[in-house]
Amino acid sequence: MAPSILIVEDEAEIASYLRRGLAYEGFQVEVATDGPSALALAREHPPTWCCSM
């Protein structure tokens, strides 16, 4: 199973670049655009890593 990462970024273009790059490196990537949605995603699918930009 691939390690997972949760990215918290409100700018769609930056989030897209990060998602593509990390997916290419083998991560399962989830993106949240704000704190409340990040917490909800983290509860549903606990990530191996979390990155807040």
C-alpha cells in the first residue's frame, strides 16, 4: 500500500502541481482547501504525512 499524504492548500494551481508530483513519486494524495475539510479528510482517511502550505 502506498504511503498517503494530505495537502492543505487553498490555491488550486499549487495544489494541482503538488498532487501530480507526489502521485508521480508513488504517494496516494488527498487535497483539502481549508482547515475544516482537512480535518474531515484526516478523520476519514488518516494520512501517513500531512503538508500545510
